[in-house]
Amino acid sequence: MKRRILQTIVALLAIAGGATAQTLSVASVEATKGGQTELVVSASGMTGVTALQFNLALPQGITLNESAITKGEAASGHTLLVQTLDNGDRLVVIYHTDLGLVSNGTLLRLPITVGQQTGSFSGSLYTVRTANTEAVSQSCDNATFTMTVTEPPVTVKMGDVNGDGEVNEVDAQLILDVSVGQKSLSDLRVPAAINVPGGNSNALEVNAQIVLDYSVAAVKPW
């Protein structure tokens, strides 16, 4: 039995045959920069499969929290091994010491921390291989996924048109610049913050004065 298990794991590392209907997939995700989310790896067509492996390529700036990886129902009872490759990608191996079978469904949940760059980024599972109980290895198609990283939502604080968390003379000057046409509303990071209590959308110099008064007031009016 131990020899058969060893043969199964070794078969994963051998040169595999053509692609089969056995597939892995990763759901695309959205996250805010600096935030956390997870990649869900799913398996399908896993008839007779007892072990599998793949390489995981994450977008630049994305960090995998290896210690928090969890197995789904498709890998129940299996052992998980994760190794960092020379290029920074991860080699992920799933096997069963008693040749238990991988089922279809959620295979792994991979917790990740998002970097500071916003945009749409691509990652992949590649060199995907499976092995059956007879230690026969087969290759599967690569799986790609997209991660969309956005700015975190901005909390509107009335008067804080530059979004730095403070209401001060800088904001008052920006509002005044808009009122005289030197800047437009689109130049403000938080345009909605220009609508201060008691302000006048048709005479923004009033809003600028209100913000300036707010910045020096001992007791803040809002």
C-alpha cells in the first residue's frame, strides 16, 4: 500500500499525457486595495482521482496566507502540501494516504491580501496534473482568473473635499478655486463634501467661508 501511495505522488511529477475532462477552476474576485479576500478553487470531472497538483501564479503584489488555507469538501481527508518555487509561484499538492478519492466541488479556499495597486489583474493555475489509484497521471487544462482591485469607499465628511480626513483651510481654498472657475468639481477627490450645511450651490464662496469658519471653530457645528 505504501508503495502504491508513493507511486501516485511520483506520478504527479512525471510528464503527463494529454488534457482530459478533469478540470480545476478559480472564481474571479473583487477586492479593495490593501484588503483581504479569498480565491476559491473548484474541481469537476474528478472520477477516480486520488491526488492532484498545480502551480499557482498570483498577480504581483498579492500575498497568499498559506497558514490559513482551508480544504473544501472535494478534498476532505486529503493532505495538503504547499511549496514556494524559485519564481515565487506556489506548488500545491493534494493527496490521500489511503488513496481516498477527490470529489467534485470546492477544493481549496486560498486567503489573500491585496496590494496597493488598483486595476484588473490575472492569475492562473498551471501545470495541473491528476493521478488515479493506479498511479496513472494525466494533465489538465490551465485555469485563469481575474482579480479586480478598487479604491476603498470614501466616507463623505462635509467640507473635506480633498478626502484627507480633515476640514481646514486647504478645503476652503479648493472650494473657493471651484467657485471662481480655477478648478472643477471633478478635481476634488470628494465632490459631494462641498455641500456643507448652510452652503449655497450657486455661490460656492459661501461654502468656502463656512468651511474656513469650521476649521477655526472651538465647537464644530457638524
